[in-house]
Amino acid sequence: MRLGAWQLDRLQQRRARNAQVRAARERPAVEARAGLTADSAANRRVHAAGRYDYAHQQLWRARSYEGVPGVALVTPLRLADGSAVFVDRGWAPSPDAAHVDEQAYREPDTTDVLGLGFRAPRGRGDVSPVAFRDSLPYPVLPFILQQLPPSTATGRESFRALYRPLPSGLIRWPPPPLDDGPHLSYAIQWFCFAVIILVGSVVLLGKSREAGREATNSPSI
């Protein structure tokens, strides 16, 4: 029973967290600029305009999309104020999930980007802007801007930033889903296990008592 209650508590925590993230996503987009912190950009829509630095593009390897192996293309976007932000431009297929023809997925150098801000690293193997602060010829903002797909456009600003032709095979990542996860189903499973154990114990106890009575009432030989 305690494990089921724990899962329900986890469910409530997740729903509260989802509500916070949803509220952040619905706020007006913030402009990428020098000094913008990871906390200020996290889960917010972020707009950035600048020029891609493909010479310092990084790959987030071992990324799958609908079961197909590939990589994420994470490219610095140089901003007008001299700083830069790493933009996750999306997923590209790769048979070994490690190598890809980067030139084939190159987009126009000058661009407008609309995406979601994420604290970095987002997972194992992800690009960490902090690790590149001493190796790039410009300061880097401390978060990742994950470019949104056209399907998420909600206004004129989004239309301009999202609707453009993409290189064949390049797919923008959809926003992470804000769902309940497995906690409710896990809670139900634990409660079912508890009921089964309780009912089974009662049945066994009843049979044991019945067997004891039969043994007591049986005539001795």
C-alpha cells in the first residue's frame, strides 16, 4: 500500500511540475541576449536572430526518433551583441548514431530561431555550453535553445521563425510532452498487488482453520 501511495505522491508532484512548465511555455517569448540566465530561459519560448557558426557545430550522438538511430545537430548561433547560443536544430538519421554528413543538413547562415530554452546538459552526451566557454571565440549563453517544429506556430512571430524549408531528413524535435507518466498505472498495480495479497492471506487462513477443525473432528483410529 505504501508503494501505491508513493506513486500517487509522485503523480501529484509531476502534475504540479507540468503546470509550472505549461505556464512558462505560454508566456511571451524572451529574446536571447548576453546575460540571459539558464533559469530565466528554462521552459520559456526563446527567440534568437543571428548567424550560424557551422565550424563549431556539435553532435549529440545516440539520439533516436521513432525508433530510428540518429544524432542531434547543435549549432552555435552568433547574436548581434557578440554572444552566442547553442541551437538544437533537430534530428538527422545516422546508421551508427554517431556520424552524419553535416554539410547535407546545413541551413541558411543567417536566420531567425524560435525554440524552448533548456538547462544543459539535457541528458547524457548532450552539449554543455559551459564546457565550451574557453574554446570558442565568443561568450556562450548557459542554456540550449531547442528549435520548435512548424506545427507549434501560434502567431505571426512564430510563423516567420518556424516556417521555412528544411534539408531533407532533418526533423525538429517536438516539445517534451506534459503528461502524467506511468505513476497512476504503477499505483494501481501496487494497490492491486496489496489487495491480492490481503485476499489470498484471508483465503489461506480460512482453509488452514477449516483443515484444523477437520483434523480435530476426525475419529481417532
